[in-house]
Amino acid sequence: MDYTAANRGNFRIRAIVSSSLLALAAFAAPAHAQTEPAPVEAEAEEGNAIVVTARRKEEVLQEVPLSINALSAAKLQESGVRNARDIGYLTPGVIINSAGAEFSTQPIIRGVVGLGGSSGVVSFLDAVPLPTASSINVSMLDIARVEIVKGPVAALYGQNAYAGVINYVTQVPGSDFGGKFEASAANGDYYHAKGLIVLPVVQDLLSISIAGNYENFGGIYKDALNGNKTGGYEKRDVRVSAHFTPTDRLTIDGSFYFGRDQFDVTPLVYADNNCGSRIASGVTAGQFTVYCGPIKFNPVEVANPPASSEISGNDRTVYFGNIRAKYELGYGDIGLLIGYQDSVERRFNDFTGTRNGIDFLLNNGSVAKMLEYFGSDGNTKGWNAELRFNSPSDKPFRYSIGGYYSKDDGLTSTIISLDGTSLPAGLVPASALTRDYTTYDGNPSTTRTTINETDNESYSGFVSADLDVFEGMTLSGEYRRSHYVTVTDQVRSTTFPNTVRPLGAPFKFSYDTDAYRFSAKYKILENIMTYASFGQGVKPGGANTRASIAAERTFGSETNRSYELGVKTTFMNNRIQINGALFRVDSSDYQILGPSDDPNNTGLVTKNFGGARSQGAEFELNFAPVRGFSLSLGVAYTDPKFSEGTLDFSTGALCLAVAQCDKSKVVTVPQASGGHTYR
């Protein structure tokens, strides 16, 4: 019996087959020595030292002047890690929120929160950036290790690596035949099976591996009235990888990943607002805006998508591919990386959060209860390429120089529609919404529709260097200059539902960013290293797809300055590791999602307001005295605060337009009379 967090508190039975395949290999072919070693795994040959590639080169973790956490395949397996959120539980100073059935995943590192634009934390799969928040939750299929880098590393990783990086490193096929398979089952209609097989097609020349995963869960939320269940999912994943060594100098690796996830509709658990101002617009009537006093939640409700919607609730399909080549020159090496990403998302949810709908005013002043559905479709695809030269790693002065190019295209559509409830003849909702679409079940309906297209292109040049000043002392620096070009086309807007391209022709803009980091490390003793670093991260600006006026089509870049002091120690031949760090991050031109200056635009737009700072400390202990036993302890203290002049709309809008707000101080919603205000 095996009990892990992955089974949601249930016992499950597991069957594992791996040694039998390895034994079969002994009869199928004679043993061969591996002449071309695969990339270093999380456990290095030197004692228990962990080797990482966080600085785009292989280094022993305890000698890197950065705060990095590395989770090996064994650690992921033992801890029952299933998704990105579980990684956050194992990493001090890291929180990974996952809403919308893992579709709106937002990593938060050291308190640096993305309140507008991107999150500031980029996730990579084999050094290829994952394009959307929904694609961050890649399956733990065939993962060799996960590296979490804290602090701005845009100089190393490029766009949006503003607060840190999560890098998934996959297994590289070895030169011996083998494989493994495991399956488990539990109550609640939980079934899980995954397997891996490694095939040496041509010994010591070409090896491939095929990994597959299937997981199903029936759900844990139950509608108290009709008995419908939700909260379940079905996941399918396949990855094919190849390792090719045509010469002693050339190594080529590649992989292709396909993932198909289907999640049930989000369960509805809500409380009726009972105080504050009343909404009395053309949309609803007599609705309070806030809740006062102890929160009393209504029973769970499960929305039922129309049969013709073809959406289970939250559906996601992703395709990722990459080719990585490395050629040894004798006086260094050249690396080439080419990546491809394609992510498709479809969602359906009940937008009102009430079983019987909400009150809509009709044009004669009467009220009718109607449900409101929310649906969205998104498709983001693109590719990127990087060419890099690395000087020899055994010299006192080492450097890397290279260039990077990326291009991606995105198409998103959002439909907020009423359910097509039959109304008395001649009566329609007395709102600004225009009847221009149909519901998922084909009924004519009042809707708000948004369709946007965005094309992004970027060019970067980068350089990094390390200099051994004297024994034990090393200075390092990285710098990246990037140029971004964005073309955005608002085909239709919620504010102008019947107008094609309400803001005119596609809008094009470009901008440049500079990111850098400098660090110094000194080994006081062979097993004690201290370091200090200073860096600047840049989160690029972007386009507001819900803008209704030209002045809000774009928003500017957000910049931070990061300071860090740390110490890393090892004892007992790397079996004990004790690390600590102090940090401070100062952010300016903070990107915050808030109300538009256009009073007719009910949507939210991103603007640059004020700034923030986050400071704190981290401590980590890893103890592995013998093989098969390990103990880890991580503690983090983080104190993030907004700076003066920052507008905070996270608890609701105090004003209808930004221009009406007091910009001299942080703006929050005041407490409503009669008790505490909850949102």
C-alpha cells in the first residue's frame, strides 16, 4: 500500500514493473559501455552533489551564486508531486496558485506578484518557454528534475523572467534497453497509469524513449440538490524523446510532448451580498455589492453545460517540441536550441454563480431571472531559436555569448451570454448589451463578445562571463538587450459588440529592455561559500486587449532591482547542505489591472502605477545520510508592500475611472458600515 498526497487522502494500490524489463534486456543484447554520457542527472557522480543548469550550463548547485532549489525525479516521486502547485509546497519562498482547474496558474516567488501583464515568473520545458498560464502545469511525465531559480534572471532567460524561473528538465534516453510501469487506483473513480520504455535503436548512436501517462478522477464536489458531481478530470500525456550522437563532438537531443486535459466545470460556492451599494443599472436590479458580517456560504452548486457546448468545463490541449544540439570545437562549444509551442484552451462556466439566475431589468421596468454563461477559446502557438557559444569551462575566464529569436501568435475569444430564457413578446433586457450572437445551445441571446489577435516577435543579444580573481573568489556578470515588436488587432470588443475592429486597423508598437545581473562569490572554506548579487529584471509592457480608447492600447514595462546576500555550506561529502539568503526586491512602474479611464468600458485594463518592495530571508536544510533516506527543511519569511502612489484595485473599484482616484496614496475599498467587508 502506498499513501501519497496525490490520491487526495485515499489509500491506493500500486503495481510497479521495472526490473523485469531490465532483466529482459540482459538476454536481448550484450552489455555496452555508454561512450557518450547523457546530460547530468540531478544526482551527480561526486558524492551527493546536485548538478543544475540554472545558468544555462552544468554547475554544482552549492557553487552557484544564486538561490536555487532543485527537485530530483526521486524527490518528485516520493513527495507525490502531480503539478506545478505541488512544487510550490516543497520550495520555501514560492507560492503557486492554481485557479480555474489549473488553467490560471500563477507562480509567486519572494512575494513578487503579477497584478497585471504576466506573472513575472517564466516556466520552461527543456529551456523552451511555456507560452500561457494554462500550459505551466505540464505533467510530471519523464521529468529528471525541476529547478526553481529565485530573483530576476532575465539576463539569462529573456522575456518575463522578472521574478524567477521554473525549469522542467526531462530525462534523456540512455544507451541501454529498459523501462518501467506503474498503476494505481483509489475510490472516487481515481485511476492512474504511466510507463516509460527506452529503446537503443543503434547502440551508442541513437536511442529513443516513449513515455505515457493516463489519469482520471471522478470529482469530490456534489450538488446538494440534484446530486451532480464536479471537480474531476481526465489527463492524457505522451512524450517521445531521442538522443543522437553521430560523432564524438556532436550531440543532438529532441523531444515532442502532447498533453490533453479535460476538467469538470468549476464548482459554485458563494455567499449572497447583503450590504454596500445596490446595483441598479440596465443589467441587474437591487443587488448588493459587498458582504458584511460572518460569511454564510450557500450549498455547493454544479453548473450543467448545454449538451451542444462540446466542452466538459475546462479543456486544454498542448503540443511542445524542441531540438537541442551541441558541438564541441576544442576551444569551446556551440549550442543550438529550437523550440515549438502550441496551446489550445476552451472553457465553460456559469458566470452568475446562482442556480436560478440573477435579476435582469427588462425594457418595461419588470424583472426576469436569467442565467449567464461564460465561455472562452484561446490558441497560442509560436517558435523560438537560440544560438550560443560557450568558452572552455576549465579556464579562469569563462564566457558565453549568443542571440535569441522568438515569435508567437495568439487568438482569443470570450463570450458572455444569457441562457436564452423565453421572455414575453416585445420585452428584452434593458441593458447596453446587444443581441449579436447565440448561446452554446443555439438560442438567440444577449451577449458580450470579445475577439482579439496578438502577434509578438522578439530579438535578444546576451553575454555572460565569470572571472576567477584569485583562489576562492569569482566575479560574474550577465547582460541581455531585447527588442520586442507586438501587433494587436481587436476584432470585436465587449464595449462595441456589433462593431468590427472598433479601434481601427491592427495596432503595432515596439520597445527595448535591458536586463543584467552581477554577483561575487567567495569560498571561505572548501565547503562554505558566500555570495552577493545585484540585478535588474524587466517585465515587458504589452497590449490591453479590452481597451476601448486608443490611449489604453498599451502599457509600459515594469522594472525591479534585486539585492541578495547568501551562504551555502556542505558537510559529510555533500550529505548535509545548509543554505541561507537575505533578499530585497524594489519594483517600479508596477503593472496593475484596474478600471479603464473610459466610463463606458466595464472591462479591466493594465496600467503602470507606483511600485512595490519585497524583502525577507530564506533558510534550507537538506540531510541525506544514507541512500534511500532524506530529510528536508525549508523556511521563508517574506514581507511585500506597495509603495506610495500605487493604486490597489485588488479588493474592488473605489471609483468608476482611474482619473477620479486619489493617486497620492494606496487606494483600497473602505470598510462598509455594519461589519467587515469581504469580496
